[in-house]
Amino acid sequence: MNLADRVLVPLLLISTVLAFALCELITLGVVGALSGLSGLGYFAYDKYKCRYQECCTDEYIHPDLDRLEYMLTAKLYGQQIARETIINALRGHWETHNSPKALVMSFHGTPGTGKNFVVQMIARAFYKNGMESKYFHFFNGRNDFPLERKVDEYKEVLYKIISNGLQECERSMYVFDEVDKMPEGLLNMLVPFLDYNSYHKSTKTGESMYQNKAIFIFLSNTGSTQIVQHLTNMWERGNNREDTQLQDFEKLIADGAFSEKGGFYHSDTIQTSVIDHYVPFLPLEEVHVRKCLARAFTERGVNPKDDEIEEALSHLTFGPEPHNLYSMAGCKRIEQKVAAIVYRKRSETKTIK
Ligand SMILES: Nc1ncnc2c1ncn2[C@@H]1O[C@H](COP(=O)(O)OP(=O)(O)OP(=O)(O)O)[C@@H](O)[C@H]1O
Ligand SMILES: [Mg+2]
């Protein structure tokens, strides 16, 4: 190899390597810029889209628990245990950064004591779109799952709805009304969604840490007999309802629900202790029903006279024997009764004129 070769060959090699490196850098730069742009584009698209339709963002999901507490205090009569339990449970769940488990509450009580009423308030407090939010899922045991023989089919459908829903938004809420009318065994398929870390992995953030922000609420009349019995016993001993506390009812309700026919009957959901709070809705006394009546009149722009309240009250039955302390339908159908009375009075005044 002569001198020219000794100099030229390494030079050629070095320049080829440099050219390759330069090409690589340019390619990386172009790809980087493009992906940066597409990321930016996607971000902008997402932001734009969320201005016009609901997204799983803080703008649409922003629980105002102070307001919820205020609403419960002002509008829900005679349910101090339910109010405190629900508010504390929601605060605890929401303020835990990486909650390892979905919050699961089960509301129990006689008809018309406020179970659905409270669910409506919770939905409004959590979602900008309230019960209309696509992240609020409501099922009715009687209407959505009417047939015992179709339980396996229902399980599949429900599984899909819940897992898709949670993938779309981990802050989804699932409410199951009239659980006592559901086929036995259906609720068992929920256990993986309700239990510790066994299902959900944050999809939005891509974090590998498991967390579960979802909320599940069950509503039913199971356990009502036990609630009424316990409260009556207390009344007979001279105590009043303000002296009762959650601990007095939780076991009673769980045992009652587990052994009564319906969705909770011998259910894994109860046996595996995935329900965090059994919330008693106490039967309403006359004093509470009177408040419901007064409110219903006021909402219709009428300042009720005593005879109007008494007339509305006469439509309600109180039980159980012998003390007849509680309204059998709570505050249910009161609005309809009041509406009829107000309408009649108005038409009477018109005819007199
Ligand atoms: N504790 C309460 N305080 C004030 N209003 C109440 C209360 N309970 C019920 N109401 C009124 O009665 C209506 C019916 O109550 P709601 O539908 O919540 O009963 P429920 O407990 O779900 O009964 P059910 O077991 O029959 O489904 C409510 O919309 C509300 O206006
Ligand atoms: Mg109800």
C-alpha cells in the first residue's frame, strides 16, 4: 500500500461512517418531529373534542362533596346515619390517591326512604352531566334482568359493559337498583371488579400501578324487616333514632340480605366481603313525612294550610302494628298526592270566581 492509499482509504471509511450517521440523525429528526406533531395534533383534537362532548376529564368529573353534604343535610330527612356514612365513604375514596379498591356501598331500607333520591344527588355532585353522564351506568334488577333462566347471558353482557366502561373511564359509577328482583347469582360476576386490585389497571395514564376509582352502589329493600325491628325495639326501650349508629345495623343488614331471596341470596359479593358499607335507610316517621309534604306544596308555589297537609297525610298508611310509627311508603307518591290536592283547590277557586 502506497502513501496515497494509506491516507485515502481511512479518509474514505471515516467519511462513509459520517455520512451514515448524518442520515440516521436526519431520519430520527424527521420521525421525531412528525411524532411530536402527531402527538400535538392528537392532544389538540382531544381538547377540541372534549369541548363539545363529555370526556373522562376533570372538567366533566369534578365531585363537589361539600355541596353534596349540604344537599343531603338540607333535603334528606331522618337519615343521619346514611348521610354521614355516604359522605365519609365518598370523601375517603376520592381523596385516596391510588385507591386499591372500588368503593362499594349497598343501600337498604323500606320503600320511599330516599335510596334513589340520594343516588341522584351523588350523580349530580360527581358528573357535570349528572345522571345523563355516559360514565353513570344505571341498571334496574326488575327491568334489565327479568329472567332467571338468562342469568348466564346477563353475566356476559354485564361483564362487557363494566369492563368497557372502566376502560373508557376509571371514574365510572355503576348503580344496581332493585337488587332483590335480580336473578340469584348474577351479582357474583361483579366480584373481580369490586375486589382489591384484582381487575383494573389505569389505562389513561398507562401507569403500571393498579388503581380503582370506580363506585358501585346497590339498592334494595332486603334487610328492611331487620332495620324496622331494631328501630322499634329501640323505641320501646325509650331511645330515639338519633341514638342509633351504623354499627347497630351493618351486620343485621348483611345477614338479612344474604338469606333473603333475590340478587344477594347466598351471594359471593357478600361472602367475599367486597361490600364496604351497608347503609341503612331508616323508615320515616310522621314528622319526616310532614316535611316531605310541606316541601312538595312549596315546590308548587303553595303555602300549605293545615287541612291540606292533613288531607295529604290521610292518604298514607303507617305501620307496623301495634305502634304504627312508620310511613309504609315513606315519602313516595307524596308529590302526586300533593299535585292532585293543589289542582283540585285551584279548580275550586276558579269555579267560585
Ligand atoms: N328521607 C327522605 N327525605 C326527603 N325526601 C325523601 C326521603 N325519602 C324519600 N323522599 C322523597 O320521596 C321520593 C321517592 O323516594 P326514593 O325513590 O328515593 O325511594 P326509595 O328509597 O328508592 O324507595 P324504593 O325502595 O321503593 O325504591 C324522592 O324522590 C323524594 O322526593
Ligand atoms: Mg328506589
